[in-house]
Amino acid sequence: MGETNTIHLKVEEDVPAELEAFVRLSHFALFDQAREWFDGCLRDHLAEFPVALEYADMLLRQGSYREVEVLDLHSPDTAGLPEHNDIDRLWGLLEQLAIMHLRGPTSDALEDAMACFDYLRDRRVGGDARPSALEIHMLEVYLQIVVGAHGTSMWPEGKERYTNPPWCQSDLPAWRGFGAWYADLRECNHFWEAQRILTILLPVLPFKDAIDMFMKPDQFGLVVENIDQGSFDETLVLSDLMSANNICNYVLEYSEGLLSHELPREHLFELAGAYLESSRSLAVILSCLSKTDKNEELPPVLQVEMLEKRLGQLKEGPLSTQIHSDELQPRMPAFTKGSKITAATSQVDYTQGTHESMAPEPLRTLHPDQANPAWLHALQQSLASSTAAAPTRYTCASENVFPGNLGHTGPIALEVGLAPVIPRWARSQTVNFAALANGYPRSELALLAANALRDAAEEWNQLDLGVKFQWVAKIQDASFILCYGGDRGEALAQAFFPTEKQLSTLDVYSASFRPGTVQYLKNIFLHELGHVLGFRHAFAPNFDVDEETIEFGPRSPTSVMGYEFPPQIQATDRESAVAFYSFPGPSLRVKDSQVSIRDYSAR
């Protein structure tokens, strides 16, 4: 059984089992169930450190950063505990991490992280003892802060040693020490903690570094060994499933960002397919052996299906005719090279035809001229009359993750003072979108979402920015597609920024279809299309325009890009959007820095 980091503190006799059940739900990303369990069993124990720590971790993974910020992280009773200094440092890092997600990297967060680095380094000098559970946790939160701050204007020159664990040699290339740390954690059976390091670091790594650090031919062999020996380690299988999903997604993201002449995409698809096959096998193992209700509905299992659809979609695009597989072939995981888990090798009845049963159904789109049946209007009116409570704030996944490599047009590219390039669409462009008909829990939800997106697009089009949205029937004609993204907790949707990718996605999540929320689908898409136009959260500043730059001013809390629900386009949004898209200059002045503007052509 994989080791779970345990912090031995005095707690009431019934709390450990309840806490273990809560952590299990959180690890499976069943956040709604985890919250219900916490409120029913653990909220009265929030003053106890292990409970408070796991609750804060769950909120961060769910993206509920505001709740972490307002949580009194110093309330747990740690007086007299031998680890109280470590605990205080960890609380401080958790609070700074939540603030970074809400407002972007800050100097306070970076200073606290570097102080933690020095603290951990001094403790390891001259000692051979392995890091404690608290130190492992501190290092994970430290890495998230450093990844977010690295490459920004606040990163101090000559401080690359902070991109590796404190006990590594100072001249080690950036992030390489964390690759070794990942391997050490797995060797010590800390599978969940190792998976967290991979998840945090993978999105910011150059492709070659990602291959060297995280892609191994025997990567998932331990699962096979354990099952052949008659044992099942749920933590190991879940962690490996999430790692395989993350690697597959990373390779697909990399392939999307390539120009056709840069690297043959065929072999990247082969590599992604190999990890996808591993994900399928791991998902089947989890479904067969895990004692969890409705295993097929677990978010990590559902992600396998989404990755299958995405890979199939990308394969429809033009490919290079060159194939150079020598470098990547040794990185194929073992499940795909003749040792794929079967009933014979695993002693588990997986049923014949698993691959066929998990194959993605063909992608079907809604035709804009046939997607507004007579009954839809009645359904919309019925939903509008709902008395269910609406959300108190807008929760958007588009800016939850802040990559360290801000040269990409990820969802924080307009963060003030951070991005080297501000993306927008070139004037006179039409940004086409298609809407998937399948993938939703019920077919009528696809129609509701697509029509709400069309209504939101028409409202943005009325601003006459020189860029407009248009619904098209075929994926090959679209710049992005509207998809159902499953359950992401309280997050409503996730969009993207202007990009050179051939096809992007706008994901709408299950929370958008809840009673009290679904009638505001158009408002949700008003916010998300703002991201597609290049606007980030709380956009709509006051502008001072001169010949070359636009100076950012105070932000409007009621902006369509803010956190008030339901979001609506304000007069300040209109003024700012028109000014931004009319501005001819090559750069913006953001505080004291010049930031280049890059105009993209839509598909």
C-alpha cells in the first residue's frame, strides 16, 4: 500500500477515519461530496491542524481561492506542538498561494517562498534524514508559488537556484532537481505527492525536459506488479491515472502549438495515444477494484473520454509527412508495448472489448439553423422563473492556473506587469465557433448552451469592435468549439485567449446547469467571450491614450470580467473594449513596463 504522509497530532478518536474519508473524496475530485462530508463530520474540528490543512488543500484544488483567503489559517491550535514552526510557515504559504491565484504573483508571496527555501535548506545541511511530511507539503506549495512567479518582472536576477529543491546543487538547470524529487517520492511510495509535483511542473517545462523528467517506459509497471501479486493500491492507481492524463494532455497541448513545419505531429499523436491507452487501462482497474460508487463518473475517469475526443479531433487536421520517432519511441509507457494489462496478467476480469467500449463516439455538431426548436423557448422561460438561489460570485476556471512561461497565451496573458505579449484578434477578423451536440448529460443541455453562446456572441458583436463572432456548423471552419467539460466544482466555464492554435475549446461545466444558475448561461458566456477577446478578470480600466501606449487605470468591480454574478457588459466595458481594439500602437504601458500587443488571425 502506498504511504500516506501522516502528521501525528492529538485529535479526537473519531476524527481520523472521518478525515481519511474526506481526503479520499477530495483526491477523487468529488468536491461537492467532500464539502457535504466536511460540513457533516468535520467542520466542528476545523481548529485541529490536520483537519484545517486538508480542508485548505481541498479548497485550493477546487479553485475556491477566495474561501482560502478568508479562512483563518492561523486558527488551528498548534501551541506546544514540536512542529509548530513548520505549521506556521505552511499556513503562510497556503495563504499566499490563494492570493496569487486571485490577484497574480506578488512580491510578498515570493519573499515568503524564498524564506521557506532557506529555512528548509538550513535544516538539511549536514543531515541525512529524509524530509518530514510537513516539509514535503511545504515544498509542494513552495513549488506552486515559484512556478507562478518565475519569468515575471518580480523574479530576482541570478536566483535560479530557487527553481530546484533546497538540497540540490546551486548550478543545476532549472526544475531538474524537482524531476529527481518526483522520482524519490515515488520510490518512497509517496505516490500522491509525486503526482502533485508532476501536475504543477509539467505545464511550464520545455518539451525535451518534460520527456527526460516525467516520461519513462516503465512508468506504470508497479501497478501491474501489485495486481499480479494480488494487491491493489488505490492511491497508486489513482495517482498514475492522473499522471497519465496530465502527460497525454501536455503532449496534445504541445502538438496544438506547433506550426506544421516545426516537428512531425504524427509521432506526437502516437505518444499521446500511448499515454491515453495507459489511462484507459488504469481507469478500468480503478473501476473494477475501487470501492467507490459510480466509478465511471469519477472526474479522472471522465477525463479519459475527453482526451480521446480531443486526440481524435486533432488527428483530423493536416499532418506532416515526416516521421522521426527515435527520440520519443523509448518514452512510450509499458502498457502500450505488448504488456498492456489484461485479464491474464492482472487476475481481474476487465471484460473483452474494453478498448472498443471506451472508444470515443464521433463528434457531432449542432447546425445553427436547426438548433432552436419550438420547445426550447418554453424551456428557457421555465428556467427563468426558477426561484433557486443564484451564485453569489462568478467562479471562472480561465485564470485558475498561472504558468511560469508567460510567453504562451494562457489565461493570464493580460495580468498587469506579467505578460511579455498581450494577445488580441486582428481587426476585421471573424472568430467562428462550433457547438458539440454530444458529450452532455442530456441533449437539451447542448441546445441550451449553444443558443446562450450565440446570444452572448451577438451582444459582443453589437459593440462593433472590428472583430465579430459567428456560429458555424463544421468544426473545420471554427476557431473554437463549445464543449461540455464535466464537473469542476464551483467553476462555471473555462475559455482561452487569442492564439495561433488552429482550434481551441470553450468548456462549460456542470455548475452552469444547476437550478438558479442555468438561466444565466448567456451571462456566463458574456464573461467567457471576454476572455476569448483577450480581456482578463476585472478588465475595464480607465484609459489614458497617447500616441504609443495605453496606461491601465482603476478597475471596475461591476465589469463583465469581474466576479459579480450575473456578469453584464457595462458602459466601462464597452469604452475599454473599443479603445483596446481601436488602439493602433504596438505596445501598452502597464505600470512602468512596455508590453507588446500581438494581433492574431482567426481560423
